[in-house]
Amino acid sequence: MTDTPYIRPDMKAFLEMMAQVNGPKLSEMSLDEARASYLAMHNLADRPARALPVIRDLSCPGPKGEIALRLYDPRESREGPTPVITFFHGGGFVIGDLDTHHALCTEIAALMDLPLVAVHYARAPEAPFPAAILDCEAATRWIASSPAELGLTASGIITIGDSAGGNATVVVGQLLAASPAAVPVVLQVPIFPLVADAVSSESMAAFSEGYLLTAETMAFFDAAYGADRSDPRGFPILGRHDNAPPTIVVTASLDPIRDSGRAYAKALIDAGRDCVFLEMRGVTHSFTNLRQMVPSTQADLERVIAAMQFMLANPA
């Protein structure tokens, strides 16, 4: 037996390519440079965006001003109520935006054949914890209320997000379970989420360097966002799980925060909630945005979509 973790060939090739890049680390860049670098990496690594009949920027009221949103729909128009996917982007609550996850959002909307609204919450360090969460909650409640600006009647909300957006997915689920919105969250899909403090986890020790997301980058995000380690809105593993919506927890086997997602899946199962757990073997954090450079990850995303379709078709 060997202690070397399994790495898919296409993932290994991408990591070797990234290791050859001689540039400053994210934590050494200015904020503008870090945000531009994140967008450039996704533009390089992810598949091109799909063309959809509806891609429209709009906004909704938030606690501290307007929240930018982007509506995606693979159909020109819809009759009658429909589930609406609400997407929270990753980027450590610091560097992501609507454009970094644009291609992924077009893919999810197309594969699910459902409208999707991406939320651009306030980012740290300009707006530290819990500003992002308050924006995500406000936007989800607004979408659930079927406002005229959306042009849709929501029958339920499907929340989904990656990394920091996965954290927001879980927290919004907890907040809306405690104080319901106009329609329920019918499914939540946190993808490689930070739910529990990962600093001393086995996965952080094993994958802290050389697997795309590093311990140093995590520390950079943590310092900027400043989440309260005793507040469930920062670390939702601390919150209630006995009223969680049906959930699909997705992790990556080579992710330093992998064990956080595993812990959340266990908490849901222990609380008797409806939960599907998917761990993608041989890939890193951010695999959903690497589908061009790491082609096998398209099938991983399609597995998530298949699980979503199954859960929606077979409610508990």
C-alpha cells in the first residue's frame, strides 16, 4: 500500500501545469490583482459558457444597498410555477463574482432545464462577515417572493454554491428553516463547502500545498472575511440540522477542506435528514470550474445534476 493519494491523469496534468506558473501567490497580490487572477484562471480552465435564450442582469434590495443578480434560463418563457435555482459563487467571500462563475451557471441552468439566479453578495474585506450571508439571505427571500422583475413564479428554491458559496448555501438553508421565505427550499446543494473549521483537519494537513487551494490561501480568505468561529452563520456545523432541507453534499477527495463537507453530511445523517453524499475521487477543490482543462470533471458535474434531478423527482 502507498500513502500517495489517487490523482486522475487529467487532474495531475493540470496541477503540474499550474506548478510551472511563476507568479505571485494569491496572498501576495493586491485585491484587484487577486480578483482578476481568479477570473483569468476560470476563463482559461473552464468550458466556454453555453448560449441561453435568457441571460439578464438585474438586482434586488439588500441590507446595505442593491444586490447584483444574473438570471439564466434555457427557455424563452415559462408558464406556471417552477423551482428556481439560486446560485452563490465561490471565491472565499473575497474574489469571486458573477463573471467568474458565468460558464458554470449556464451549464447548470441548461442541464437542469430550470431558471437560475446567480447572486453577487458583498465581498470582504470591504464588507466582512456577515455581510455576504445577509445579502444571500435577502436575495433568496426576494427570489422566493416571485417579484415582477424576475418574470417567474417560484414554486420552491434550490440553493447551490461552491466553496464559500457552499457555506452560504448551508447558512441560508438554516436561516430559512428558522424563518421561512415565501416558498420553501426544496433542495440545497453545497459543493466542496466550508461548513466546519478546517484548520486542524486531516484533509488540511494532507492537501495544504500543491492541490490548487492551499492553506495559505485559506488563511488569506479567513483573515479578510473574519467569520466569528462561534457563530453558525460563519461555521454552520454549529447550527441546527434537524430541520435542514433535502441536501446533496459534494466534496473532492484532494481538497484541504474536504473533511468539512464530510462532517456536514454526517451531521445531516445523524439528524435523520434526507442527504446524498458525493465525493469526487482524484480531483481538487474548484473542480466544477476546471471542466476545459480537466475534462473528466464535466462528468462529475453531470453526476451532481443527476442527483439533483433524482432528489427533486423523489421528495422525502
